[in-house]
Amino acid sequence: MYIKVDVQTEFKTESITKTSNDSYSIRVKEKAERGLANRRIVELIRKEFGTNGVLVKIVSGHTSTKKILSVEIINNSK
């Protein structure tokens, strides 16, 4: 499945908000440099869907605040 993510970086507190069935708004503490924010976004989405058995990849928007992520559930156990 593909999801759309709107990202805001350098916030004091992190949050993830589901805005629709396939869209999320995410705030992260990391800066948007050297892939730090992207790595944290992937971690947060994995937690949202259950850490074990979930493969998350950024499909487009690596350098943008609007991203499309691919989320593949490999194993139904959480």
C-alpha cells in the first residue's frame, strides 16, 4: 500500500497524525539533512503499522516535505 506523508522537521515534540485513510502528518525532532528526518519518518511509520513484519520505503519526495511511502506488511504478528 502507498501512503502520503506531510512532514515538518525540527519540532520539540514528535507526533504522527492520521489525516485520512492513506495520509499522515508527521512532526520530527531531526533536521532535514543527511537523511536524518527521513530515517525517523520511516521508524515512526513502522511503529504506526506494527514494528515486526513491516517494510517501509520512501518512494518519492526524498528531499521534499511531501512524500509517498510504500508500506508492505510481510508478517501479521505485532
